[in-house]
Amino acid sequence: MTEETQNIPQSENQDNPITTWKLVKWLIYLFPFLVFYIYNSLHTTKAIKKKDELSKQLKELHSERISLESEITQSSKQSEIAEKLKETGLKELSDPPIKIVREKKD
């Protein structure tokens, strides 16, 4: 067995460091891509979570807007306003308003 290890050609011993160097160069090129990939996936996950939260808020605000609009519509009806004004002593007009015409004096 010792004779076999001594009979190894010199070129095989030199290939090993070159192969190692090629592997190191490949890893040096691969490392920035891995870092970018990890950053990109984390950033995307964060953006998706934020989008979901904003979507929930938008739905809540939309339902709140609809309820406020219905309250405003309900409270601005003539019958509702008449009831509120009864407490102050104001009455609803039963006759239409009259247009006052002023004669021009030259």
C-alpha cells in the first residue's frame, strides 16, 4: 500500500488545490446571491403582512363609512329634522315661501 501512495503522479496532487480554489471562487460568487435571496424573501413576507393588515383596515373603514352615511341620511330626513326642531319651538312651514319682488326706482 505504501508503494501505491508513492506511485501517485504529481499532477493528481496538484489538482486537489485547484479544485478547492474553484470551489472557493464558486462559493464567493454564490454568497451574495444567497444573501440577496434571503433578504428578498424576508422583505416580501413583510410586505405581504403589511398588505393584509391594510386590507383589513380598509374593510373596517369602508363598513364604518357606510354606517355613518346611513346615519346622516336618516338624520337629514325632513321628518327627523321636524322632530328635532319641535323642541326649540320652530315649526315646519305649511305654506310655500313667497317671492318678494321689489320695484326699481329710477
